[in-house]
Amino acid sequence: PRDKFSAWSQDISDIIKAKHATFKCLDSVVGRLNHAAAALPLARYFLNRVRSAAHRDESNHVRQQTNKHVKWLSKSVIADLQLFSDFFLPKIHEGISLNLLTFRRPTHIFWSDACPSGMVGFSQHSGKAWRFEIPEKILHATKNQNNLLEFIASVISVWTEILDGAPPQSCFLSFADNTSAVGWLHKANVNETSNKHLETATRHFATLLIQANCCLYSQHFKGSENKVADALSRRFDLTDNQLEFFIHSTLHYQVPDTFRLVHLPQSISSWVIWLLQKIKGATASRKAQETRKQEYGKDGLNIAESLRTTTMSTYIESPLPFEQQCSELLPQPCDADNFLNLTRKNWEQAQSARPWPSWVRSLGQTWGTTPSMVPANPESLRAYLASSME
């Protein structure tokens, strides 16, 4: 309602401006935002730090004594409150479509992957694929941040879908082979104080979804089956045309006919480089990874002297073999034909289970049967629709 929206927004603005609040005020804010997040599941992600700031001893006596104590808030908590003030509360006040709150079939499906040298992804809806190679000057700081790179790859995939013209109320399904990245799309299970770049990425990700009026599902995808994304992330030595030909010829059963590589927009590339530059070099692996040189053996021993013959030896060093460009074996026809159907089937099976936030009626308590909403008889159906219109 308008009165609650105005009052709650003003209280949050006062806290942000003062950068501190009493514990009693924080308890009130947490309760209000918790009610508001019931209508916007995405907002629940950013309540953890606010709850931690308001945490005290569970003893009622201690809570009453500390109600008037002032708590200075960290920059992370203030940033989360600012996100509620700027995006979440106005969106809830405006109204949210039920299409963004109920489970339904995804309208856009995409896969993403990352490796120490870059991030990639491709969309089943548009057929567009992208890849981002991490610049050499910041590569040392990202060698030990593969989970973060996997999460950023999912964010980029969502961003490209939105910029590509995804209509409002679209439902995105993100597949990734990293369980941490898949979990971070919906819950904050890490200490954000030691992973501030992830915290920055999640706020940007939430802003994208709210502004585009879309929702996101995510699911883990086995790395052994994520072959297209693996090829995109590990073959930066190939040009775009060469990589497109390789995928169309060997992995055509995992991509649509419109599959093609495109360049990331400048806005996305700049944001990714800016975020990766915030990662400190100290978080990288202490021991530098060494690339072993491939050693080539000789073609045989020189036995000319042992035979004491005047025959000239033909012993020479074997030359370096040329790299053979070999293609993988084509999959079995049954696997090729059923890949996309199997992907959708796995998704539907994962969503068929009853979600945890469901209403449960106490055993033995019944208040009557639920009447049938739509009769099966066509004539009755027309009458039902006519009465509904009235």
C-alpha cells in the first residue's frame, strides 16, 4: 500500500543517511523487509547482512537492554538497504506479475562456463554465443577464482539475453557445471566480507533482472555433457570462424542451426574488466603454474661404432611432429536426437517436487472440499465464462 511504501522508504532513507540505527529500529526494518520479500523472492538474497547487523543475544533481558543502543552499519549493509530503497520496494509497490512468481517453463535457455583464461556462454533461444578472454595483465589475479568466474559468466549470459531484446516477464534458465555458481544465483552462502567482488556482481545481477522485469531459474549441468561451453572456453587459439565450424561439425546436436559467435557489447566488456581489476593479486594461487615442455625422443640408438663398419650412420634427431587437427567422434544418433529433450526433461523433473515454502494442512483437520472451478461440460463452460465476465 502507498502509506506503507512511503513510511518504510523514508525510514530506510534516514538510516542510509545517518549510517547508523538503534537495534530496535533495525529489528523493525528487518521485519518489514522480510514481509516485503515474500512478494519478491529475489529480495531475500540481500537480507542476510541486514539480519546480521541486527543480531543480538536471544535473551529477552539482553534484547530489552540493547534496544536503544546505536549500531554503526557497514558499507555492505548500507548498499543492501540502498538496493531495497531504489529497486525492490518501488517494484513491489508497483506490482509484480504472477508470471514472475510461479513456476513455469523457461522461455530462454542458455549455458555458460569459465576457465582460468576466460568465460563463455551461448543461448539456445537466439543461437548467439560469446566468449571473453581475460587480459594478460589481470590473468594472475583470477587463476584461483574459478567459482567467481563461473558466476560472472552466468551474469553475462543473462545480460546479453536482456540486451538482445528479451521481452518483459521472460523466464531465463541458466545451466552451469559449477555448483557454487548455481547456488550463488539464489542464495548467499559465503562470507561476503572476504569476497566483495561477488557481492558487487550479485547486486548488479539483481538490478538487471528487476529493471528487465524478468525472472531466473538455474540448474546444475554435468561438466561431461557441457561440451559446447567447454569448447568455447578452451579454444581461444581458434578464430571465430574456425570455432564455429568445429562446433557445427562435431557438436551440432547441442546447438541450434542459428549458432554463431558474436562480440560482447562494450558496456559488458568494460564492466567485466572493471570487476576483475578489483580482485587483489594476493588471492591468486601462491605457486605459479608451470607448463611442462613436451619432450620428443630420438628415433633410435647409434650402433655404428659398435659394429665397426664404414657405413655412414643415418642417425638424426627426429623433427617435431606437426599438430594433427583431429575431430571428435560423432555421438550416437539417439544421444544427438534426444539432447535438448533430455535437458528439458531433467528441468521438469527437478521442478516437479513440492517446493519447501508450501502450505501444509494439519492432519485430520478439514474445512470442506474444494469446488470444481471449471466444469468439464462445454455448455457449462460457456455459462461459467459468461458469468465470470459479469
